[in-house]
Amino acid sequence: WDKEFVMENNVLSSVHAGSPGERAPIPGVMVLGMHRSGTSMLSGLLVKGFGYETGGPLIGASFDNEKGFYERIDVVLQNDEFMSAQNMGWSYNVVDYDSEKAMHHKDQGKITFNEGKKALEFLNHQNIRHTPYLQKDPRMCICLPTWLELLDEKPAVLFTYRHPLEVALSLKHREENFTLEHGLRLWIIYNMRALQNSVDLCRVFTTNEAVFKDPMLELQRIKNELTEKCGVLRPPTWVITDKVVDEFVDPKLQHNSKVRKAEEEKRSMLKDFGRGCVAREFESDYPEASVNRKAEVELYIMAMSVYCDLENGTAYVPDYEWPDLAQWHRPTKIN
């Protein structure tokens, strides 16, 4: 990760005054990132490589994630319950999630919160904790403010992202009747909420690309920043091994990403955002002059604008102007 975010460092210096040794250690880290953005690989590397603790039970491996998700079942189910009570799910209506409403639903008994109680028994054990916890669920990008009200101690955040087109294509391949347009819109929303909802927490940043580029170096940097910058409890293992890296970093995925970039560079330019960040033409299921194609391109350019700002660091400032998606009504519910 070769980018410096001066504004972020200034914000953190005021929010987290004092060195890690002068304040109580932070008990754990929340991994925030959009679905299909490499959060499972990143979490697996931290858990297996350094000994961060997830507790359990965890969601098992599947055809689209053979190494496992590293997501607690109770947290995922509780986030689903929070969302369902507001007529939304992970892939629809999440931009309207209201944390105050979620807490009201909990207090009024509109949701059971049975799964949340199980999760909090693990997350709130910092007084007897000697190993830092790691909590990962992409829904936490949306629901984090609710959990912050329920946690005894605030966590650190590890934020990661992936190229929007790669994410949208992955969702389109995995989910039935899932359009690129819908995936791109979700990419914007999840990254927006992840950064907005974590602005007052100590954060460490990475990217899916940075992990693939040099896993050993990037994971050591992440662990060091979590421990030394944020004051998270020191993990049991201090140096990640080649064996763990080889277990989680799939060379095929690295190759596919390189192929996509090579193919992309051959395509004509849609928009140049400067600093070497460019949106290019992409394959579509829709005719060139169709309304659907036009909407797809508009969302892609919107997503690429955010992506380029993530790349150059401007998206991390507290007053960053995110795209206005309130008027974008085309995407419908995806089951």
C-alpha cells in the first residue's frame, strides 16, 4: 500500500490521542468491504497467519469460496434480521438502512436479537481477552453503527476494496438475474457506507490488488498498523509464513486479474479521471443504444469516479462528496 492519506492521519491523531501503550488496547478489528472484494481471503490470511480469533460457528466453504468465508453465522443472521425488519436485504434497499430504527426495533421487540446476543457474548469479552478478535461480514458496512451501540469497546477497522467491474462481474456470475448495473450500484453503496460509518474509528486501509501483488509484505504491514497505529491487541503470531500465504492466495485469481487489465487496456476510453485512472468500454448484454446500456455505462462511470478517488486518497476525507444515488430508482429487488 503505497498511498499516504494525510487527512486520515490528522483525523486519527485527534480521535485516538496518545500512543497505543498509553491507552487500553482495542480488543479487535472489523473487516469492512463490499461482497466479492477479497474480504474472505484477507480475513483467512489474518486468522491463519497471525492468530486473530473469529469464534464460531462460521459459515462453511462453498463453490464460490472454497477457503471459507470467515463469517460468524450469528452475526450474519443478526444483520439479516436488522435489514429484513426494514424491508431490505444485502442486495436491495440497503442505502436506506437506519441504525436508530434498528435499535428501536430491538428495544421494542420487533426483532428477536437472539443471534446478536450470541455474537456479543464473544465480542464483548475484552476484559478476559488475550487474543484480538476479527469480525467479518460485508453487511457490516451497512449495519456497523448499530453494532457500535452494542459493543462495550469500539473496534479498529480494516477497509478493503476491489475494482468495481470485477466485483459486478463476479456477482453477475454468482447470482441469478443479477445485472452489472445492480452490482455497480451496490459497490458504490457498500464502500460509501463502510467509510462513512467508520469515520470515527481507527482505520487501516488495503486493497484486493495490494494483497495479490505482495501478500507477505502487505499482510505484515496491515498487522503492524493494527497493532501499532490502532492499539489492537497483539496477535499470537508476529510473522506470517509462506505456507499460509500459498494456502489462501490463488495464482489463478492473480492471473485472471492481469488478463482483465490487459484486455481492458485494449478497449476505448469512456472517461479519464487523471493520475492514470481510466474508465474503459466493457462488454454488455444490452444493445449499444439501449436504455439499459446507457444506464449501465452511467453507473460504471459513477463507480469508477469513486474507485479513482479511493486510489488517490480523496475518498477518505470526512467531507468527501459521494454520488447521489437517491434518485437512481432503476435497480429492483434481487432475491
